[in-house]
Amino acid sequence: GAGVSQSPSNKVTEKGKDVELRCDPISGHTALYWYRQSLGQGLEFLIYFQGNSAPDKSGLPSDRFSAERTGGSVSTLTIQRTQQEDSAVYLCASSLNRGSTEAFFGQGTRLTVV
Amino acid sequence: KQEVTQIPAALSVPEGENLVLNCSFTDSAIYNLQWFRQDPGKGLTSLLLIQSSQREQTSGRLNASLDKSSGRSTLYIAASQPGDSATYLCAPEGLNDYKLSFGAGTTVTVRA
């Protein structure tokens, strides 16, 4: 596609339910990043992928968070047993390759846990 | 851990004035530094990417400088317009971890 696509754009879920957030990177981009932006806060790094592997998972807030990437393309961020503090905008970005290339962001998924 | 600071936190200017946005970072081991803008409720739009070997990068009314050794970058916006109103974020990419580390941003308001 022309840009990074994220779905859904908005998600309201009940506390304790699981959610899946999807990211379609720009075709051919090998690096993919997930960030979280809470209301009025800066961007918090969650995880990045180079191809299908995730060399750095250090940003995942807890073991309720997991992410995968298949075929070097689509990535899914899963949050299990959601809590109210998980409410935030989840942003995905991709770049042609890690290091030295421009990163492009999607419009984000706004997650609200009620 | 990379720490990124952006000064000022907010800026309000009349249309036509030049803008100067400052970014400092603690770890100079970076691949590059990227400047983004974020409009309310939207994702991030890439403005400029400066490679670690470059000192300056220009795009239209935007000019960004980089002094890697001192951990500083500055974004200049010439002849500001109301459409430039947004939050501007800088993000160095770590040489060792490939992470983009973000500052809290500078929120710019350009008054017509």
C-alpha cells in the first residue's frame, strides 16, 4: 500500500478482554516498530521487528503484551486481559531497513478499556 | 538509555516569523535523527531525516541541523504559516538498538 495501515482505528473493549491490533507496513519495508502514546504523554517504545524476528522486546510493559510478524509483512500486537491503564494510542511505523532510513508511521489505533 | 529533551515545550508566534525548535539527546551513538510533526489526534508525519554523517538537511521552508558530538539538533521553519501549527518531535535512532527515542515535543501555534 501507499502508507502504513493500522486497524482498527478505534477499539473500545471491556476490562479483562483480549484485543488484537494490526499493522500493515509499507511493502518491502523490513523494519517495523510499535509505540504507545498515552494521553498527553510522549511516545513509548514497545517492540521492533527486523524481518520476522524481534531483537528487542524490552519495551513491552508486561507479559500480557505480545507481538508477532509473519511473512516479513503484517504485524499483530496482542494485549491479553486488558486493564484500564492500557488505554492509549498504539502507533506502528515501518522503514526500509533498520538504521539510516526514514521511518513512516500509521495513523494509530486508539484503544479505550472500560 | 537515550534521553531526548525538546525546548521549548510550547511556542506561539505570529504568522511570518521564523521558528527555532531545539532537540538535545544524551547518547551520540546514533544512525540518524528524524524530525516529525503530529497534528492533534493523528499519527506522525516525517519531515526530515539527517544521517549521522550530515550536518544539515533542507526541505522547502524546513532546515534541520545536527551536531552529533554535542548531542543537538535544531529545526528551523522559515516564514511560519498557521498550517505549521502542530507538535514537532525529534527522534534519534540508536546505533546499537535501532530504537527511535522520542522527546516530549514542542507544540507550535502560529497565529494568523
